[in-house]
Amino acid sequence: MNEYTVLVVDDEEDMRNLIEMYLLNSGYKCIQAEDGKKALEKLHNHRVDVMLLDIMMPNLNGFEVCEIIRKTHQTPIIFISAKGEEWDKVKGLKLGGDDYVVKPFSPGELMARIEALLRRTGKLGQDSETDIIQFHEIALNQKSRKVTVNNKPVNLTLKEYELLLFFIKHEGLVLSREQLLENIWGIDYDGSLRTVDTHIKTLRMKLKTADYIQTVWGIGYKLEGNYAAK
């Protein structure tokens, strides 16, 4: 049995109960919310490791909920929706979603997506890793996923944090946009490579420090400098 808690947000009670059954059978804890406002309340009052978020709901739709959450939280979000058009997937991911699963889905697929997201965000397999990584004036806490620059907090989205951590762990290596897209967004992400450029642009702006992330024209990006783990 694991100790991970999943918040299931869907206005259909039968769907929430079905997903909860999947989760409980796989050893997860489950919290339910029937609309967007209730989801924000649950997130405020409970520790949530992953949120499964429907799109078409009353009292704030899933896109609106995700946008609000990303202003203050880096909680991993998987959209679950019957809306399978590419535009909806791209919008959800650009707003800060980490994955997108189209209904109907199998229990195995959903559990695999959750586990993969937990692994990518560092909630699985972190016991042997050092908590704090220091890169010049930038410090990353791998457990809380908090980032500071010159000891001042910087509010990064989950994808921005994952990009920064990936760059630091691969310092000095030239990383193509394809490599970054596969490792941060997942191998099945079908969005544009421009997504990488957009996230790196906002990451640079938020860090407001020396431009350690350098553009390698025609290839991708690399991080220059030395870092030490504490």
C-alpha cells in the first residue's frame, strides 16, 4: 500500500466512484470533488499528490481550475475528459496540465499515467537523492519542489521546475528540443516543439538571474556552470 493521495474532480458521481475504485484497488488514497470550487477547497485542506481533473464542470471548468492552481501550486494535474480534440489537449497542457487522458480509459492506462507522473515529478524514488541542489544563486528543494534565487522564493510551474532540474542534472550537455519534450512532457505528447521554447522563455524571466540556459542555434539548449548538492 502506498501513501499517495489522488484528488478526483468530476461532476459525474458515477465516474468519480469508478475512478475511486480503481485507485483504492491500486493502493492509493482518494478524495472526491464534484466541481471546480470544491476542488480548490479540497486542495487547500488536504495534501494532494495528483489531481485528476475533468474539463466540463459547473462552478469553474477544468481549464479555469488549472489556471488558478498554477498561480500558487505545483500539484501534478492529469486532465480526464471526453473532449479528445487536439486543441483541447494543447490548451490543457499549455495551462499547466501534466498529462491528458481521454474518456473512456482503462484502469491500467490511468494507473500507469499516475505512476509515471509521480515518477517524473520526483514523488517516487527520491529517498536516495539529496534534497537540495544548489546551482550558483539558484536552490532547488527536490522534495517540496520549491525554488529560491538568492534565498528569495520563485514561483515556477511544475513544467518550469522540471525543466530547470533537468538542465542542472545535465549541465554542460546540449539538449535538443525533442529530448526536452520527451523527458519533461512525455513520449506520447503530440504538441509543438515551440512549447519548449515558450517554457524556457518564461523560466528565464522568472529566474531573473544570469542567463545560464543558453540557446544552441539549430539544436536546442544547454546549461553552463557548476553546481553542488548540499
